[in-house]
Amino acid sequence: MEDKVLRKLFLGFIHIHILHHAAEHPIYGVWMVEELKEHGYDISSGTLYPILHSMEADGLLTKEERNVKGKIRKYYTTTDKGAYILQEAREKAYELFKEIK
């Protein structure tokens, strides 16, 4: 039960993390899985890719396909809407963390 609740909570953090990095530079799935692991999130590509696709469908990310060593790699970048959502999330997170600190 606790794992399911924590997973739901951390899913929001993962979305914010994705928006943050995609705002800094184009990201791709394998890189993002590794980045999230560095921050303690054990997420598989089978979990990450549907998140990326839903964020793209919601207009938060835009996708660009690039040929890398003969393979197509999908790079994601934060859209204007995604940047707005990221800023809102930062403000809300800051207020929350001040309160629960």
C-alpha cells in the first residue's frame, strides 16, 4: 500500500524533473532514466516512455527525432506551456517545502 501511495506522489516529482531538464536542453529517454536514478528514482524505460508521450500529448513537451549512429533517437524539449507549468510547480513546491521543512 505505502509503495503505491509513494509511487503516486513521486510521479508528480518525476514530471517536474522531466520538465526541468527538458527546459535546460533536449533530453532522451535513456538519459532521463539515468538522471532519475541519480536522484533515487528507480524507473524503467517502460514507465518513462508513456510519461514522456503523455506529457507530449498534453502539450508540455515537443519531440524531435534525430538520427544517432543509424538509429532514430527521440529528443524532448519543454514547450512554452511546459515552461509555464514548471514555473507554477516551482512556486508551489517552494511554498510547500518551506511549510514542511
